[in-house]
Amino acid sequence: MNYFTSQHKYNTLTEYLEKRFNRKIFKVALNGNFTCPNRDGKISTKGCIFCSPSGSGDFAGNRFDSLSKQFDDVSNMIHKKWPNAGYIAYFQANTNTYKPLNELKQLFEEAITLNENIVAISIATRPDCLSDEIIEYLSDLNKRIPVWIELGLQTINEETAVLINRGYTLDVFDDAVMKLRKHNIETIVHIINGLPHETETDMLDTVQYLNKFDIQGIKIHSLFILKGTPLEEYYYETNFKVLSLEEYVTITSKQIALLKNSVIIHRINGDAPKDLLIEPLWSIKKLVVMNEIDKYLKVNNLYQGIHYNKQS
């Protein structure tokens, strides 16, 4: 099914959620006080070079607050405008399956009972932090409430993966997706456009590669160079090329046209904390970026899945 609108020529998350759950749905970012094996020394102490000190959870709740307080702080404001809204409990910061199974169960079981209007739980993690026992538990949870697992792939280019200190190889990602889908767990993949030294071909190849898998969603955003990250130092040392707005729009639009049309596009531009952002400054104007992508798709008569279908 296509969730295109008159404005967007791709499957938008907003349309998908409203049709699936028959009401307005909002994600509430929760902080379960996780760390990451790429930070605590199991793999590395440096983390992915682009990751902020908060573990990419700059807009998540306060890790010192209870889950209920974190949820209520956000949902109470939403409820005033949309009293019939539904919610997705979203564990965002760091690696949200990187705890002993008993602790994961305690967190996730609590999360799905925070409010009667929670319709799903979304868990951001790494593909190398999904043991068989964790997947078995998530499979059980998925029988009670929809479970979404968000995996940070970023790129299929192995040289880039080493450069950004991702900490796992592509086959680990492949294996995780296949195991999740074997248990019918919905899978969403994160990719980044504009990683150091990558070409347009590299970025398009990443999407083409994902077409081989039974994934349900994708998040796309530009590389953010943030203060206090190893990427900041690397940027000033090498002066690698940052994508312009025009380049990002062109590449992302081509990715949309390549992406098979069963995949829901959760994001086509991210949000970076303004006080930390060094480049690209154009990314602050999120609506401008989205509108430019819509224009490019319309002018070039492109829509999600057009190239994929031609190749089928």
C-alpha cells in the first residue's frame, strides 16, 4: 500500500501511522540510561565519530527521571491539543538492548504500561547487541504490542564503516535483520548521507542494498558535525567536503526513487542540537529541506519505487 500524499511522493510515516492506528500518533523519546559497547570499552571507548555525548539522544528524556515522568512530561502537552492521540514509546539514546535481559524486560514491560494509549514500542540499537535470547524476548513482546527495532547501519561501505568507528561489519547487520524478520519483528534502518569521502554512488548503493531485505522502514539524514565529537576534530584536520543543500536534496530524492515502495520513510532529514551543530547549517531549516525534496521529486517526475519497479 502506498501512503503518498498530494505533497509527498513517498510513503510517509505520518500517513502510515494514522491509517494503521486510526488516529494521530506521536513518538515519545525515553531514556533508559543505557550505554554503548562502542563507548564502554567492549568494542571501543570513542564511539562512532559522529555521535554526540548524549549517544544521539539529545531530544530524549532525562536519564535520571523515571520513565513515567519522562513520558508524562511530553504526553501531557500533546494531550491538550490531541486528546485522542496514541503514542509510541521510543527508546532512543545509546544502545537500547545493551543490558542484561532481566533489566531489559523490566524497562520494556514498564514502558508499554505507562499509558493506555501506547500503541507500539520502538527500540534503537546496534545489530551486534541482539543476542538470540533478547530476540526471543522481543518476539514474545511483539505478540502483545508492535515492536520496532531501529538499527544504525549508516552505510554499506566497509571502509567508511571503519573510518566512522562503527564497530561491526556488514555481515553482522545482515544477520540481525534476518533474525528479526524471522520473528516478524518490524525493522527500521538508519542511514547517513554525506559521510566523509563517500560519493553519490556510495549513498545510492546503500539504499539499493537495503532493497534486498525485508525491512519495514528507513530513516535518512545528513551527516551532522557536532561540537565535542571525534568528527569535529577530523573535519578540521582534513576539511572533507560537506554536502550542500542542493547535493543532499538530489541524492536523497534519488534514494527515494530507488527505494522499494513497501518501505515507510520515517525521516528524510534529522534534527541536530543547534548549540552543537557546526555543519551543515542548512540542515537547521528542516521544512526547507523537505520542501526542496518534494520539489525535486515533482519536477523530475520521481516517486518512491519508480526505479526499483523498472528493475524488477
